[in-house]
Amino acid sequence: MKYISTRNVKATVNSPEAIIKGISEDGGLFVPSDFPILSEADFAKMADMEYYERSAFVLGKFLDEFTSDELLKMTKAAYSRFDSEETAPVVKLDDNLFVLELFHGPTYAFKDIALTLLPHLMTKSKEKLADKSKTLILVATSGDTGKAALEGFKDVDGTAIIVFYPSDGVSDMQKLQMMTQEGKNVKVVGIKGNFDDAQTAVKKVFTDPEIAKLLLDEGIKLSSANSINWGRLAPQIAYYVSTYVDLVSSDEIEMGDKINFVVPTGNFGNILAGYYAYKMGVPVGRLILASNQNNVLTDFFHKGKYDADRKFFKSISPSMDILISSNLERLIFEAADRNDETVKKLYKDLADGKSFVFDVSKIDEIFGAGWANEDETKDAIADTLDEYDYPIDTHTAVAMSVYNDYQDETNDENATVVVSTASPYKFPLDVYNAIHHSNKKMDAFKAAQMLEEEISMDEPDGLKTLQAKKILHDAVIEKDQIAEEVLKFAKTQRI
Ligand SMILES: *Cc1c(COP(=O)(O)O)cnc(C)c1O
């Protein structure tokens, strides 16, 4: 299959190239030239498959340069690291209300679904391209991508990874997960600034030809583990397909019945994967985007103006504290009938003036959008525990709150799946305080311990053991030092 850039449809690459490059030289994102269709027979066939087989099956439709054996081997290796046999289990809370649990991977957030697989995809892609260079993975993280990418790439031959996170913009647990990261090819750096600052600076490094040349002298090429990379996005399509297959095979719905998804959204990667699943034939009724107080996307879907020139809030759902939502570009590309000139113009407007205007009536009508403020988010945590004895994290709670509003307004009778993106134990203090309507201060481990005494979900070992780990990365830099830091680290990793 060929991939084209959202900013130049004539620039085509194959899937190994799309995965290795991460982003197109013109600043655009790679998208598949068309969407393969899954038939009812395909869905029926998948009912008897394990999750890793379903994933390989869906990936095979896009990554036809890889054999099905190669894909199976990779997905099996990736998903055997999960603490749930089903990898991405669908849990029933009520008639027509389900939760898709995407937090059973090694770092307890949904990013693991793609980032346990991406190192395998990259290594194989380089093999296919006979590329002997070292790959330096450059990551800007709002909290969860960083740790998941570090766990995925640590000590993987032929790769190194450097992660930049907003030093005051992630949860204590997220920060400790990163600062204690082991591995001989890893580096973690805090920046004084927010996620958007980190993402913008990192994107600049990617498209700077001078930096590319300096790195190439060391035998190093840059790539991305952010959801701008097709290799990050493609594995996420599989869990939407798998959810539909699970609901049909457990007789919750009939084949062909429409289902809704509510997705806690930041960089628009997760929900975009849902849209791609819909394009492939999963019968989706509504795809409902849920924002926190940084509701730039909700405003855009309602008003047609993407306006990033606004106050940035630090919320209790930090992985969604984003004002520049990278993957929206891929949806705009579809809504603009794949007109690369339109996309180029809009993103120039955004770079120049922090906003653009787009006729949202052109966006697929399956999309809905809502947002939850901090109090509504906390209430959703307390109410979901009360009503269903089911603990949710602060991000999932944003989606649950938006789901409740949507249901009140529409009485939609489709089965609806709230996508759960993190374990509540990654944000134990906020979850604890939400349940108790309190505002206690205590350290994250104490909060996790108290939480564990009252909810029917155990704290994952990987978080419990953090407490005893050594801090290995405590550097904090100014945001304009990112390029310099990348070059410095590259020197220590040259081949
Ligand atoms: C990354 C993340 C999100 C946002 O997902 P996007 O793909 O960026 O929209 C939501 N919740 C959690 C826990 C995350 O880590």
C-alpha cells in the first residue's frame, strides 16, 4: 500500500518508509492512499482469533510489505507483555454501556497498545529497506507516551530514544515512571514549558535539514514515536475492530448493529483510529470526542474555528492538556476531499496566527464533541464507582461525563463504548480525592495504597515498585535547548 502526505499527495512512500520517516519532509502526515474494507466474513473470522491475531489481521490490510507471519510474530511479542489475556477487554457496565480497557500494558496507559509494537515494526522496516543507520526516536510527551515509548525501545538494538516532557505538567506517578527509566539507549529530559512547547520544538528538530545532516554524520536518523507516526496509529485501529467483534460474538449486538465510541481526546490519535476503523467498515453510529477544560477541539467541532490562541489549563487529566492537536490534520485532509493545498494553507494559518477556519459541515457527521470541566470529571469518577462499582481514571472520567451528557440529550439506543485510556492508579491522588469529595494532599504511593483498600481493582506491581527505584534522569532545560540536547545525546549513541 502507498502512503501520501497530507501536504503533498504526490509524495508517496511505502509502509516501511512511512514508519521509519514518521513525518513527511513537507511537514505533512502520512495517510494510506485508500482504506481497505473489512467484510462481514472478515469480522466473523476474527471472532475466533486472539487479540494479537486480530491485530495482525487488521495491520496486514495496511502493511502489505510485511508477511502475515512477520506481523503475527510481532503482535504476539508485543501483547504477551500485557497483564490481561484479552489484551483489550470490553467490560459491560450496564445495558448498552461498555468500557474498553486499554490500560493493561507495561505502563498502564493505552499508548502501550501501539508502543509495545512500534519497535518491532521499525526494526523490521529498516531490515526491509536495508537501512543500516541507527534510529533516534524523538518524543514529546504529555505524560503517557514518553514512558510507553521508553519501555518499548529500551535496549532495542539499532535504536536510541530521547523523551521531552513538561516538567510541571505531568502527574507524580507519570514523572517518576520516566525519571527512573533504565536502559543504555534512553534519555529523559524535563522542559520548562507545556506539552505544546515540547511538541512544537520537537517537530522543528524533525524538519531541520541541518540537524538531519549533523546526525547523519554520526550514522543516525531521527524518527517519531508520537501519534503522527503511522506505525503508532495503525495498531490502534485494531482495538476498535476487536471491540465490535467482541460485542457481536458475546451477543450484545447483532452483526451490522451500530455502536458508538466516546473517546477522551488530546492529540486526536485515538479517536482518529476509530474513524479509520469506521472507514474500513466497522458500523459506527457516533464517534464522540471528549475534551477536558482545554476544549479547543470541542469548540472547533461546534464553531468551525480552530483557535489555539487561548489560556492553557493544567488539569487532572494531563495527557489531554493539549492545544495543538496534531492528528486533526488527518481528519481535515479527509474532510477537504484530500486536497493537500487546503491542508497546507490551514496549517500555515495555524503556524502564523494560532488559528484557522474550516467549514465543519464537511466533517463526517458521525462525529460528536463535548467537554467536561474539573468538577464534572471528579463527579464522573465518584458516580461511576457508586453506580457500577467500577473505578475509572481522570481521563476516562472526562469521556464518562461527556457520555452522560450525550445520553441525557439524545437517548441514543446504540450500544456505547467508553474508551478507557489509563489505570486509575496512574492518578491515584486525584481519583482518591474525587471519590471522597476531598482535597487531601499526600504522596502518590500513599494515595494508591488507600485507594486499593476501597476499590475492587489491584494496584499494578509496576507502579508499586516505582517507590524503591533510583532517579536516573533529573535534567530540566529551557524549551529552546531541545535541539542542542538532541545533538548532545546523539554523540553518546553514535555507531
Ligand atoms: C494520550 C492520552 C489521551 C489522549 O489520546 P490522544 O490520542 O492524544 O487523543 C487520553 N488519555 C490518556 C490516559 C492518554 O495517555
